[in-house]
Amino acid sequence: TRQVEEALDAGRVRVDPTREPARHDDGLRRGGPRPPLAGVQRWQRLGLSPQAASLAQRTALYWIRDPRLSTSLLTALLFPAIAVFLPRLPDASGDDMSGMGVFFLLFMGFLLGTVTGTLQQYDSTALWILVASGIRGRDERLGRLVGTLPVVLVLMAVGTTAGAGFSGFLPVLGPLLTAVFVSYACAAALAMVIGARWVFPVQPPGTSPLATKGTGQFMTTALIQSLELVGGALLAAPALGLLAAGLWGPLPWWVAVPVALAWSVAALWGGVR
């Protein structure tokens, strides 16, 4: 605007020169260090770079504040409910439906993983902040992942525990929690790679999370998301098979769980790199 151009020509840091300068403005004008963003320091204590820590803080906030993301959290909670009620539905065949209950608990992890890996798509024009700052791809992926984990891990733990408690799976809660995390980690790792290669459109900011208006290329988006789900399931299959062998086969579950967790961490590391 004309006001901005006048401020730039005059060398001012504010468009309105009558406003009192903020403390951080004075620091910037003197060439001093930029003030830290609120909450970033606790992420830096984990060993994150300043860029990754800043993105982790923003990601953690947006999981709660952005309706498009918070709706994904509420949708994920539907799957533990399905896992509880599905085995209790009348079934003329008399088959045991508890296995389908476990499937829906695992699907909760796959769903949250695909959303985690495609968080870049929800930035819209705010992605220019990352482009302009020159952030490395691995710092961008690591910041989004670490900022997501506190929210998602609590949600998966609560949903899985509740589903196991009402479905009679509490004796195997440890392996079941591990299986859900394996599903999440493998889906997120694969979606990180696919989402960086094919940036498909999502609902723009301010629109209804359930609307498809503004997404465009709906078929392309559906195909890519299906690829992420199927690919994540294939990536998780070895670890899930190991957990199944630990529960119903000759392998002790206390051996299968650490190996499955190591597989998950390796998948996430590979996705970030």
C-alpha cells in the first residue's frame, strides 16, 4: 500500500509513526537479537533447531485452533467408539467381531498419521513464511512432527485405553497401544514423503472442515490419500505381524513390543530425513 511504501522510503519500522515503539522493535532497530517466540524455548530444550522449534510451537497451537485439524481429532475418536459398539451389534452368523474392533483402533492411528504427514498442505499462503526463512526440509518435517506428538499421543492413548477397556482387551493393552503407535508412525512417515512430492489441495482456511469447496482436484486428493493409507499399512505390516506373533505365537510380547517401537522410530526418522 501507499502507507507501507512511504514507511519504507522513510526508513521507519512501523507504518504509523505515532505509535509507541514496542520493546522488541527497539532491539531490532539496534541490531539486537530477535525476541524468542512464546513457548519455543521448551521445544529447543529437546534439541530442536530454532526453526524446527518455532514450527513445533505453531503446529501444537494449530492442532487446537484450526477447525480443519481439530475436526480430524474428533473424527479419530469415532473409531474407538466403533471398536466398542461393533462387536455388540446383532450378528446373524454368530461370528466374533472383536477382530474388527482392533482394526478400527488401528485405523485411528493410520488416519492421524496421514494428517500429520500432510500438515504442510494446511498452511495455504502461510507456507511463504517457511520459503522466505529458508528452513531446511528436515527441520520443517521434524518441527511439524514433534509439535504434533503431544496432542496425538494423548488422543491415541485415551482412545485405545477406552476402547480396550470396553472391549475386554485390557490384558493386552501394552501391545495394543504399541500397534496403534506403529500404525500412526508408519502412516505419518510415508505421508511426509508423499506430501512433499505431491502437494494436493485441502480446504482453505476459514472454510468448513467438512466442505469440499476450494479443494479442487478431488479425485487426485482421494487417490493420494488412499496411497498414503495403503502404503502406511504395508510399511507397518512387519511390526504389526511381530506384535501378533508376540500375542498369539511363540514370540514373547515383551520382545515384540520393543522391536515394534524401534521400527516405528526408524520409520519416522526415515520420513523426516
